[in-house]
Amino acid sequence: MSSKLQVLTPDNSQLIFIDQQPQMAFGVQSIDRQTLKNNVVGLAKAARIFNVPTTLTTVETDSFSGNTFPELLAVFPENDILERTSMNSWDDQNVRDALAKNAANGRKKVVVAGLWTEVCNTTFALSCMQDTDYEIYMVADASGGTSLDAHKFAMDRMVQAGVVPVTWQQVLLEWQRDWARKGTYDAVTSLVKEHSGAYGMGIDYAVTHVHGGAERVGHGKRIGPNPAN
């Protein structure tokens, strides 16, 4: 049986964020950049909930790309940041060593979110798969390209080579898998409320208007209606 038929779990996965930096984000045209950052931070928080080892790598921070999104760094304040000069993260030994350390513990499914899709993501994915038995899961909506075509055709090329395309919420819910797993239930639903748009709004609605639960924030009194004459 192909190991790609095995779903992602908190025990078989690791995560890498590639070049989630402002100058790289400035060039992104394939996704709204605020949505991109929301999805990146949501994915990071998901990894934190499930204790999935996470690698942060950056390129030319001081000379070009700028510092990693602070909202992302805040999720992993203790993580080292692996600086590179190479566009292809696989060309950096520190990155290889970080991934190999996790893979040695059975984490050969590498979840990837990076900028840009057509350069840093594609070259990393192809090179990594060529040299190892790792599987690459490319998070399409936590990555971005310099145009819609650049992102689309880079994703197509990677899929043709064996990369598995996913979205950030798909990864989150695959890791959760069963709502009976109460150890992570509250954290996951809280994350969804914060980062999952309409899905999170729906949970808030269900809690208060279906199940009769309390609102999750306090607020002033609701006054009215008071029709004007």
C-alpha cells in the first residue's frame, strides 16, 4: 500500500515554513496577502497544538527579505531560524539536518508552506524527494506565487512529480481526525474560530443559538429595539 494513502497524523508529520518574510510576500499575487498570513499562522498554531516539529527557514533576511512574520515567530518563540543564501532550501545543510532529525523518528511526511510557490517551494520539493524517501505535502493556501499562473503551474508541476497538494485547514482536521479526542478538541475549535472564517463563525453560532451556550466574549448590555417616532 502506498504510504500516501496514510493520512497525516501528529506522529508521522513534520512542518517547514520557507521564507515567510515581507519582501517575499510583497511579490505574491496568487492569494490575498492578509489571507495568506492568516492561513500561515493558523497552520503554525495547528502544529503547536499537536506538537508537530516545525522548521523555520529564511533567505537573505538582512539584505533583501526582511524578518519572518512576527505572528508566525510568536507561535514558536524558542525555534531557531535557519538562514540561507540559496533559493532552494534543500541546498542548505542545516535544513537537511533538521528534517532528517525528525524523519529519523518516523516523521517522513513533510508539510510545506512557503514563498514563492514557483521557486522556493518547487525546487525544495523536487530536490528533497529526489534525494530521500520523504513525502511532500504542499499547503497551497499557505503558500503564494508571483501570479495566479505561477502558483497554479508550479503546483501542477509538483503534483505531477508526486507532491500531495493540501490546504491548511485540511492538515489541521487530519491531525485532529476524531472529535472524540478531547485532549485537543478545545484548542482546535478555538483555532477554527480565530482563523477559519465562516467555519469559525458557524461554530460560534451553533454554541449560542443551537446548544444554548454562552458567548465567548463579554460585552455591554443589548439595548432596544426602540423605534423612532
